[in-house]
Amino acid sequence: MTEKRGLVLAVDDTTVTLYALGLGVQVRDLVEDDIPELGSFCTVLDDDYVLSPPQNISHFEPFNKDGVCHIQLLVSTPNLYSLPELMREKFEGAVWSPFVQYLNDPNGILDGVMGGEVTEVIAKYAPFENKLFEVVSLVEWKDEPLEETRLSVYQNTPWLMEWRAREMKPCHEVVPDVYGCVNPMRIYTHDQAVGVCIVYKAPNPTFFTLKQGVKASQGSEKFVSWLWSPMFGLTRWLIREDVKRQGADSSYDCQQFKTTGTYDDGDGNRLSTLGKWFVYGLNDTRWREQKKAKQIGKEYNPTRTTMDAATVSNIKSAGAEKPFRVVPKEPSQQITQYDTHELQMEVSFPFHRNEIEDDKGSVRKDAHFYDLQLGKVEIYPTQGRLILKKFDEHLKELQENNADGYEKGKDEVFIVVATVTVIKNWYENARNYPRNGLFLVKWIDEIKYLHGGRSIYRKE
């Protein structure tokens, strides 16, 4: 059932014209005994609408002036000199709002405004081509720019999103020394990362048996969960099965229990962390060794990698970073006795042909894309062929039926929405990242235009 917050744009004798973000312009039959005021808020339903009380949205004020819907709102304009040449002509004169999308400025009211800035304008409902509103005046501020102009909702403009899709490089290529996934010997002190639990229970590869009388905090644990972040790489999250109550062996263990809540039960509740995102630091024992060596004037060269030496500490929930689901595996699909569930995450990425197709027109052996939170994600031939096929079919259709659309389509950015899962060799791949990724595309959900979101393929 459709239920979107919207705005009344126009009213005639029999119908009311509404606008809702994500739905666009909608026309509904007018309820004669409750004629809405232009600019009033409403809830848009499948075949109806319901008027809403006034909404308090900062610097978004719709009103009726001379029988026309007007809005006072914040808009963004591009700094053309910061854009690649391919994008300058496309976004020249663009005016954009996260609430009403693109606006017309036929009178050049914003021509004197510095590109790249967020400004406040008054716009009226005057649909022309694919834009609904027209800028009619500029609102001048008496003091410094409004604090709201720094909000990401105004900064994440279509031209910035396209620039990112076209030009942005993986973080580890820009600053490789910072990221533990490509610098396995990096020693951490007070850094924090955001990572996802990709394995809820597995044998601890560095487990050793405690001697009698040694406290739990000084020893090891049989099982761990594994968290992944491109910053720290693959990191062990110890499962302290005997630290589930007050009066643990040490204050450190008690703090671990308080921080992780009910997750430290060794099995059941840890399953609930699979696919969840956490903010955490590292308990890196090599830091103390490095500090001690420095005090006595010796050079310290670590022999153990971060993956082997460090464990997760001070862990807190970070909320949901990506849509995900956890699916039970059939016994025949389980590699180990703990491999009972599959993590599936929804990820979007810009289509770059050279990352999927080789010089001979086949799917590259190392076809991949990079995700900000997951790092390198591998694309196997079946899914790679599907992406290339659907994209080429769309361009061919445009070429045959719409010459202008074809020329524009060749330069447009397309977004692929995919379901990804953890690769079988995730542990081995973590040691040679970024040559190999820890995730792979399981199937393609959708391929669509970045701007406008028009779909050219959707999984049935």
C-alpha cells in the first residue's frame, strides 16, 4: 500500500494535483467537502489522499500566493570548475533540492550565486518539461550561512553522487598505510572502525590452553566471531563463554561483558550479530611491546599480523549500515559444523565496464567493484555476463528507437543493485586483500539510472 507524505500543488473543479518524493506528481479525485489549501501537506495513498496538519520542516515552507503554490526552501548549485569536463555541460545551470528535485531558473536569478553553495530561494509551481518548480526570488541572509546548509541532505547532490560514481577510488589506494587490510603489520592504539560481523562463530586460530590458575583475561578462547572493516581488516571478536556474570576473573572481563551485552554466550545470541554493524577499537598487544621497546631504545619489528595479534575491544552497536538477511543453510551446503547460516546483504555500485569486461569482450577473471564499507566485492562470470547483457540490450533498444536517448544514455551512470554474500575462502582472502575480496555477488536485483532511478532490469 502506498503511503507517502506529499504536498498539494493545484486544485480544480474535480481533481487535486499532489506531489510526493518517490512518486512524483499524482492526480486524485477531489473530495468536495474538504477542499485543500494550495501548499498544504497531505498523505498520498494508492487511490486517495488524506490532508495532514502543518509540518515543521526546517527551511521548507510551502504557501499559497495568488492562487499558486509557492515554497521557500534551500537549494544547491554546482561548482562547474570542480567537475570533470564530461559533467560540466550536463549540470550547467542546475538547481536542485532534496525535496522537489530539479528546479527551473529561466530568469537567471541564481547566476550571481557562487557555485557549490547552498542558498535559500522562493519557487513557484510552474511545471515545464520534467521540472515542477521555477525560482522566482533569492532570499538574502543577514548573517552567516545557515547551519542547515552543512547537512549532508543538501551536500549529496546529483553531480556529487555522479562524480563519486565516476571518479572515486578505493580508500586503501588513496592512503594505503592507514588501512590494516593492506598493511597487515600496522599496530593500532586508539583508532576506531566501523565493521560488520561476517562469521558469528568459528574456531580461534590462535587458541592456546590456559594453565591452571591463570585468569581468563590473560589467556585465550576457543571460539571467536569475525568482524570485517577495510580499515582494520579481519578482526577476532573473542567469545568468552565463562564471562557471563558479575564476578568474572578480572575487571577487563566484566567490562567486556557490559559492552557486548548478551552476545557473549558462545553460540545462540552471537548468531544475532551476523550482518550487524559495530563501532569498535582493537586490543593490540603489539602496541605494548612496541612501547616497551621504545623505552629501552630498541627498534621493534612485529612478527605477528594485526589479524593474528589483535582482538576487538570496546564494541558498540552502530545500527544498520546495509539491508541484510540471514538465511539458514541446508546441511549439504555447510562447510563446517558452525557454518549454519548465510549472510546476504544488499549493495549498490556504479557500473564500470572496464571492471567487469576484458579487452576481448568476455567477463574479466578478476571482475569486481569496490564498496565503501565492504571493500572489494568479486563478480563471478554468470553475474558479470548478466550485467553486460542487460546494459547492452538497453543501449541497443535506445539506438533503434530513440537517437537522442541513446547519445545521452552512453554517458549516463547506471547503478547495479546486487545481493552479496561472504565468499567461501574469506579467511585466506583476508590475508591477501585487496588482490581478492571477502564478498561476492550472489545475484543481481536491479540495474537502473543513477538520476531518476528508471529501471532497465529487475530480478523476477
